[in-house]
Amino acid sequence: MKRKFGDRANWRRITQRHFKSKYVESDIFTGYVTLYSIFALRDPLWKTYGGHTFRIADKGYTWLQYYPKGAHFVVTAMFDDQGSIVEWYIDVCKTQGVTDQGVPWFDDLYLDIVVLKNGEIFLLDEDELDEALHKGLITVKDYDMATETAQHLLHAINQHHFPYFQLSLEHYRNGFMTSETKHPGG
């Protein structure tokens, strides 16, 4: 199981970034929200799902990430340099927390769900989850929690009861967390 941090401090592809985190309590969402803005990078990051290839990280891209309190998932909304949503990426996780410096983190449980802006949905890395169980990297309880969480999320998405799509679009459009974000030196 790999611990992943919201500030992606060890992501060498990105050479200039801005990271911001804040705790939010509302009727719709309670937990940490982070903003990761990319100003310069070595190479753009491309991903392919179901025959569609997308650039998910490049200069001017912004990632809003949601760490719902007590949940076993983290949602990342990836926006391009024109402010259009590229995709939503949902990591299934065992647990989440915050460092002493205020950086949210999660322990990744391998399964991921990608939702494209056209509504296509992809469940990823089932093979990695199976392999982790086989190698003893996770317990049967972890495995069951990951699969149950993914199924719950897929059901909520298909029933249009997953608030993070609309929430992230509204947050991005309204400048939630971005009002103080400036390019370094600018």
C-alpha cells in the first residue's frame, strides 16, 4: 500500500507548482479540499482510457482534490489550461489523514475509478488489488473494503448521487481556493 500526499512534493515531472489546502465543513461536503496548480513541468502527462487519450497534467492545469472526512475514497477533478474538466479520478483508500504541515494524505488501496467529461466510467487496477492480496500486501478485510467501496461509488455515480462532479465544477467556476493563487514571482 502506497501513501500518497496531496502536495505531490516528490512528483519530479512538475518543476513549478502551487499547493493549497483547507478544511471545509458544509451540508454538501466535510473534509479537506486541496488545490494543485501546475506552472511548469518537464513533460505533459497523457493517459488513455477506452481508446480515448487525454492530457491530464500540463502547464496551466489545475487539480482540485477532495478528502471526504471518514470516507474510503479521494476525488480529484482535473481541469485543463482553459478551465475545462478533463476527468474525475477517484482513488479508493484504506485511510486518510493530514501531516503536521497540513498536507492531506491517503493510503491507496489500488482500485481507481475514472469518469470522463462525456460520462464514460472506467474501473481500473482490479488486477493490482488481486495481486496485492495474493502477495500479502493487504488483508482480506482491506480487499473486501476496497471492492465494496468501489461498488458503492459506481452505484452512486450511475444513480447520479455522487455530488463531487457538480461540486468541483462549481468550486472551479467560482474560484473556490483560487483567489489567492498566483504564479510564483507574478
